[in-house]
Amino acid sequence: MYQFSYADIQTDSVADAKDRERQLLSRSIDMLAAAAAAGSRSMEAVEALHFTNRVWTNLIEDLGSSDNALPKELRANLISIGLWLLREAEDIRQGRTDDFEGIIEVSQIIRDGIQ
């Protein structure tokens, strides 16, 4: 029978959560890149923007939780970035811009920073 310490389980859980966050951001980035190629009025854009909105809304909610172990200043900065991303996505959705590059680049930076 296997015996794991609480610290081992907690570490695995944190590592799993970070891996899921990286995967979700990667999926969002891939969808946004396909949307950029297809155009801001395409079905790919609708799906990418909706998915990105859901990802960042959940990340912002988690970052705002008192249970989140990240330093408070980092959490605040990431929330600000997330809110910017949501505004940019809404601008694309509303037809005010068709530039996906900023959202893609910032998402890549955030994803690559998750360790």
C-alpha cells in the first residue's frame, strides 16, 4: 500500500493545477491564432474569444480568492492583466478592432511564466 505525506499530495496538486493552467492558456493561444488567421468575424473568432473569456474569468476569480497562495502584489498585477485581456477580447468581439496579437502575446508571456 502506498503512503503519501500531505506535503507530497499538496505539491502534486499545485503542480497539476499549474499544468492545467498552462494547458488552458495554450489552448486559448492556439484558438486565438486560428481566429486571427480566419478573421475577427469568423466562427473561429467567436469560439476563441468565448473560450479566452471563460479562461481569464476563472483565473481572475481564483486570483481574487484569499485561498490563492501567490503574493498579493503578483495577484493584483495578474488580475489587472486579465481585465485588460477581457477588454481587448470584447473590443474584438464588438468590432472595434481586429488585432489578436496583443492578447496572444500577453497570454504567451503569462503561460510561459507559470512554473
